[in-house]
Amino acid sequence: MMNRFFPVAAIAAGFAASTAIAGSPWVITSLHPAGATSSQVRELTSTTQVGQSVIGGVSSAGLWTGSAASWVNLHPAGASQSVAWSVDGAQQVGRAVFGGAGTAGIWTGSAASWTSLSPAGATSSDAFATRDGMQVGTATIGGVISAGTWTGSAASWVNLHPAGAGNSVAYSTHAGQQVGQSQTAGVTSASLWTGSAASWINLNPAGSTFSAAYGVFDGEQVGRALLGGAFHAGLWTGSAASWVDLHPAGATESRAIDNQDGWQVGYAILGGISEASLWNGSLASREVLPLPLVGSWGGSGANAILVEGTTMTIVGWGLNSATGGTEALVWTRQIPAPGALALFGITALAASRRRR
């Protein structure tokens, strides 16, 4: 989902007011803006993070450059609410609500730069991701919610809606692939496209009655599937049969949201608490991301991952128990050398880092 190709040095240099946790490889940075009642990071590049913050009672799209003080409000004039879902270079995409209708749009770093992507005839739309000049999302046209792509303008809309589908959504794109979900024969199924409606591939795993794919990178897709009455995080490599279940034992729900280079991030709910989670291609590799040592914290979730060289950065949110609001968080660590994961003790560390 994110642009992953900026210099590694920019990651460490960009973050301020970070906290290193004793005995943990992770450094945690809060991006929660002053005066906000809640905030969340949705995606990142090496220099920029995007998401939303609730300020003055209004949920507003915004961007950061590594610190809470760097927050830039992207909320367009006349909108009742907005969110930035994705960033690529100098471009941010998301949704703003005007007159009760969601409208897909693009920013280039300021509220005034907002440009609508809503196709002609659409009654609502949303842009969930941008990569290499392509944006993906959904538009409601003729009463049908349809997945589609843009290349920078409303007029560039390409409809990915599969023939016979009830509705469809595209959530992410990378290297010519797009992923999302489509409802066919009454079942919502994780979906894969390569630029056209006719290219649609059904990724729904055997036995699942609902599935969706939220992230894609170099031929690997991640998302969730409803199996045995619970949503399971998992990954695919291009077919329904390739499904790998990442759902932890005892979890009531889990979801993989983003991926890169064989790593997957999302969350799992255990004991009623959402735990930001990192996987490395298997259930056994799951690691629970730590929360700040200062203050009282509840659940957490991971929304996106960026891997460059030996540096890994994950963005998402943590629930501040004192305020009852979520706060935008960034986790950063160095990745061990190949073959050192067992020595690093990822699985053992996971249990010790759970915080209630």
C-alpha cells in the first residue's frame, strides 16, 4: 500500500520524542496531536505518515512528518469529516464527506489541495490506496458499489466490478495487482485483479463464508476470512488454495491489513483486547507489538508496515485507557540478519510483551 523506496536514513531521522523500551528491540513514537481526542496512523512512507485525528469534535484527515507537532490538517473546506488512507511520495488519498456523501479525493500536502476523484454519475466514492500513479477504491454508480482504479483524475476511473457481482471494493495495489472484495452468489469473497474487471480472481478459501484482501505486495495478498464462526487473519499467493491461516489459538478475531517482503501486520483479539500483531509468513511467527511503558494502555492495532534495509517501521494505534481515545503510534526496530530470527526469540517475546 505505501511507497517503500525512500532512503533508510530518513526513517530514523524523521521521528521525534520516541521511547525505547528496556529489553525490547522496539522504539515507540506517539504522533497524537495536541488537542486531539483520538488519532490513528493509516499508512506511511519513510518521511510521511497519514491518517486522521479528531480535533474539536471533527474527524479530520491529516499528515505527519515524524512528530506529533508536525501534524498538518488536510480537512477540506465544507466537509463534515475526512480521512487519509494512503500516501505515495507527495500524494495523499482518502475520503471527505460533503452533504452526507463520501467523496474520494487526492491531496498534495494541504487542505486547499483537495481534488475530488468521484467519477461522473457516482453518488459516493472512496480512495483507499495510491501507488506509482494509480489509486484504487470504490464508487457507487447506478446504485452499485463498484471497485475501481484511477490515475489521478475523476475522468480516469476504470471499473473493476466483476460480471454478476452484487458489490465490490478495491483496497490496495502493487506491481499491477489490485486486491479487495466482491460479492458473488451471495458470498463476499477476497478478490484479486490485474487492471480489469475480466481479470478478477476469487481468493475465498474453502469453507469460508466471507473474506476480504486488504494488502498486496509482490504477489502476496493479506486479509481475513470467516472460518468456524470467527474472522481469521491470513495470506494468499494468488489463489484461493494458497490460503495460509495466521489466526492465533484462543483469538476471537484477527485480521492482516498490510504486508511487505514476507512480513504481515494487523491485529488479533484475545481476552477481549486487540493486540497489534506482526507475522513473518506463519502463525508461529506472530509477535505482539508493545505499548508505551508510560501511562495506562488498553488495546492496539497495526495498519501498515515499511521495511527498508534492516529497518522496520509499523504504524497504527494504541488505546489510551486514561482518556478512552486511540492515539497514533509508530513502532520502529532493526531487523535481525537472515537466519537469526530463532536467536532473536520472536515467538517468546510475543507473550512477554502483552500489556493489559
